[in-house]
Amino acid sequence: MNKIKAQTLLESADALAVADVVVQYGHYDADSKAHGAVYMRTFIHKIAQEAPDWKLGDLMALAHS
């Protein structure tokens, strides 16, 4: 994994998570607990699928280095 791949993965996981919330609720409200729960489940699941050997903090540190 390099910086560009890490950035791309985080961006794609974010977009997928927002889309999942919108599909379920019709919109995305970052302040909503329910929306946040769906977002985090989807985001973490995508990261776990694509980078199973990476911890989220390490992946974010690489992406922002």
C-alpha cells in the first residue's frame, strides 16, 4: 500500500458510506446518530475488505503523510 492507494481507498470508502446512508434515509445528515452508525458500518466494512491487514489509524496516517 502506498499513499495514493491509501487516499483512494479512504475516499472510495467515504463515498460508498455516504451513498449507503442516502439509499437508506434519502439524505445524509452528519449530525444524526442513526446516519453515523450506518456510515461507520459501511466505511469500516469497505476498509476491512480492501485492506484487511491495516489498522484504520495506520491507513489514515499513510494517506495524510
